Amino acid sequence: MPKRQKSSYSGKFIAIIFIILLLSYGYLKYKDLIYNPIDEDASENISFQIKKGQSVKEIAVNLEEKELIKSDTAFYFYASRNDLGQNILAGRFILNQSMNVPEIIAALSDPSLSETIITIQEGLNIKEIDEKLASMDIIASGEFISAVNSFNGWKYYGFLEKNEQKKLKYQLEGYIYPDTYFFDPATFEAQDLIYLALDNFEQKIEDILPQINDRSLTDIIIMASIVENEVFGKVDRQKVAGILWKRLDNGWTLGADATLLYITDDRHIGSNDLNLDSPYNTRKNGELPPGPIGNPSIEAIQAALNPIETEYWFYLNKPDTGETIYAVSNEEHNQNKAKYL
């Protein structure tokens, strides 16, 4: 009996020692993951982005994928345990593998080190860009529109048609290139985005300018803005561009809903809108609208420049999938409308 008791105590003692060693190892491992950087001698800076609304877990996973931390789990535990996650800001930060977890969190929580991320999606128009910037609390509502219409840097951009564009409601519509831009929120001004976007546009079209022969760049951008908002996908955009150019060249109306949506306040076409006497109503007007209806991507610009000629004269998009359905005749088009719409 005494031997069994001694053996039991001995087993418990060994188990306790094992647990202590395990906990000690875990603690030392945790300290290594938190306080020792990936590479204390690293000198290369790494750009790291945090999108608005991202959780600490998502940020931790992204940091590990960028090889800026050793363990996303350890990062998340440290940030949660010390209630530091709520201090992390959205934006772009410059980090380094020589930084440990506390240093990285401190950097991600410092407004002076954050760059604001502004993403302009393909097809957005000037008014929508203004609304987006205002919703991000970067500008007051209307400030971007005002900056666009007071723009006076025409001499720097040979592709801009000053006299024609100043007639438009938003004079740089079509040329604010859709992309992701980074700014210091403390010094941001709407005109900064305008010049960056115009510079970007100029770079994007540099290689395609020599290809423009029969059409003007202005007409190409107008058509590209329509195609951008009408269909998705490279091939469908080229096909629809071919249909719309063919309609235009044969004296047809374009009949593009996107141009009418541009001038409706609620982005919805009602029966009264169909009869609007406006150059943007391409169901009635037999020409291109006077200006772009949004800011197209390079893919849409290339589609307008290099359309695919087909036998089709009509198209529609299936509401459920967005698939583009084509028709040769108006009768076939009406059948497609009855079937899919």
C-alpha cells in the first residue's frame, strides 16, 4: 500500500513538472512570436494595406502572409488580450520585418503613419466619386465636383479638349482614371486626386494613341464609358462596342440605357424618362452623347478602339447572371426580351 501511494505521488509530481515545462516552453515560444521580429537586420520596407472594416483576425492573417509576423494566432491573442485591436486604423502603412508585434501594432495605430486608400471603381462618374469621398469623410459633399469644374490645368494634358469639355456639367468626366490611390489624410485636397488620376490616364493611353485613326479620342472615351456601364467582360464589351458603332454609322439610335441612367436622379428609368428631350437620351438622340457618362477602364477603352464586328444589331443582359444575349433582328430581340426580361 505505501509503495502504491509513493508511486502515485511520483506520477503526479512528474505530471506537474511536465505541465510546468510545457507552460514554460509555451510562454517562451509566445514571447518569441511577439517580441522577436522576423529579421532584426531587415532594411527593406513593405507596403501593407488595411481596408475599412477589416477585423483584427483578417489583419493578422494578412500580416503573416506578407511575412511581417511569425504567427497570426499569436498576433490576434496579443492584440485582443491587451485591447489594442480597436486602435488599428484603415489605410496603407510602411512596415519592416525588423519590427516586432508591439511595434507593428503601434505603427498601425498611428494616424501620422497612415495613408488613406481611395479606390475608384471602373465606370463611376464624377458625382458618384464625390459621394464616395464624402461618405469616407475625406471631403465635404460637393467638394470634388467643385474641384473638377474649377480645374485649370489644361495645358498639362494634351488629350483634354478644353473647349468641348467645359460645356459639360462635369468637365473632366471620363478622364478620372479608375484605380486605387493613396493619400495622407492630413493634407488631402480634391485637386490632388484629379491630377493623379489624369496622370494615370495619360500613362494608360500612351500605347493606344497611335492606334486611333478613324475616331477621335473623345469619341472613343465616350463610347468606352457607355460600354463600361452596359456589359461586363472583354469579349462582350468588344462585341457591344461593335454593335453600337455600327448603329451610329448607319444612322440608328444607340438605344443604350446607361446614357439615360446618367441623367436620372435615382438611377432608374421610368416611362417619363424614355421621352426626355436630352442629348443623353440615346433612345431618341441619333448621336453619341456630348460627353462620357463615367470614367472607363483601359479594357473598356480598348474595346471601343478595337470592336468586334458581328451580325448582331441588338443585345440585352440577363438579370440573374448578367450574361449578354445577342440578336440579329428586332423580332429576335423582342423574343429575347420576353424570355429573359
